[in-house]
Amino acid sequence: MPRMLDVSDDVRAEIGDEEADRLLAGGDAPGSYDCTSCRTPGDSDQERTSTVLFVGEETAVLAFAHATCIPSQVVPVSEEQLQGAVRSITGEDAAARTPGSGPAPAAPVPTTPRQATLGITCGLVLIEDDLRPALVVEPDGPIARPGSTGPDDDFLPLLLEQGFHPVTDVNQLPGPNPGWSALLAMGKLHAVLQPGSAGNQAAWWQAHQPLAVSDGWRAAANKAQSVVMYAAPSGTIGHQPREDLMRQALENAASKGALVAAEMPLAGT
């Protein structure tokens, strides 16, 4: 019998009319599935279901999600990210950290030859009477401007030049940063993306292993369809085990003029 599937025009263009029609007719589509967004069970025989196509350089993976979580869409990802997502589905990835327990595994900062890495922590921050999903980014050492050999830490100036905004009040929602987004795939955080060449996006930060987020964080992100990214120089925020302590550290950083932020949309689920 026909499944209650939604196949967007973008997905149809990628998989072809024949495959799209076969899916809609009930072939090659599972009845039950784990939603790629909220990771809870779904049933395409009983509820509207979105087809979500993750596309890498050489590989494409078709996944399914509750239509109430996300619409049918194509999600461009790097081949490495896509393989990591596949491993997370099959349970081959290592146990990920929980939000608030410390920074996620970090990738080298792409804008500097120094070996400092970016730590990133997920948490909920109360902004304008609404709990918003936040990413807090802090390097483990000074970040130099490309080509510089001096001791100065240019982490915040570099981010300001790339469209982030100074934070003076954590209670206010920061402005957007066009072209930047957070990649949440298969219910886990994979990367923070920045504008790349030819209108594409490139990974500014990428987890060595997909980072698990809490149900509350994921629900807030799905509701807002965006996240707030905060960034501070090395040694400013620290490894805060609780969200109230993280909030206090953010406020202290803002009061010292040592915090920048931007709101950015979700790329994917």
C-alpha cells in the first residue's frame, strides 16, 4: 500500500522520478523507522514522513523523519561526515559526550597554523524568555591571524570580521550571520559550517566523532530551526558542568567584552 511519504522536488531531482515514484508507491521505503531528527520511532503507514537525502562527494544516504520534525530535503555533507553518520546509524561510533559535560572532540582551527583546537559545548540558554539551543566555542590556546607569528590572540577579531556580533547582554538574541549554519545529522551535531567558494559551505569546526545532544537541546533546535553560537577566547568560559554555570560564565565574558555570537540556521536535521 502507498506510504505516507513526502518527497520534495530537490530530493526527486537527486534520486530520479522512477525511484521517487517507487518510494511513494510503497516500494523501497520502510514502514517503521527511527526519525533522523528526533531519533524516536516513526511509521510511514500511519503518519506523514519526510524523505531526507544526505549527499556527500561520492555517497548518498536516504533517511526518513517525521514530517512534523523536518520537511523533506537534500542535506549536502562532506564524504567524511556522511560516513560518520552511517557509522552512527549502525552503532559503530564511540560513545559521545553529553551536553554540559565538557567540550566535544575538536578539529584544528582552519584559520591558523598554530595547533590550538576548538572545544565546543552544547547547552540551553534562556534568551528573551525562551530557552534557545546554544553552542559555546572556546579554543584551548591563542589563535593567531594567518601569517602572524606574534603572541596576540586574534580569535575574536577574526570572528568579528567574519560576521559575528559582540555580546553585551546575554538576554538578547544575537543577530544572524548569513552563510553560517550548524549541521545536525542523524540526531547528532557534526559540524559548524561557514561560507565557502562558489556558494558552497565548508566546515569551520568538525567533530572527530558526531556529538550526541540532549533530547531537550534537539527539541529546542527543531522548534527554532536555528542555534545560537557563542565564542570566547581561550580560558574565558572553561569546562562548565552545568548550564547555570555556563550561563554565568557567558555573562562574565560579555561584561568583559570577551564574547561574540550569532544566530545560525540548522543545516540538515
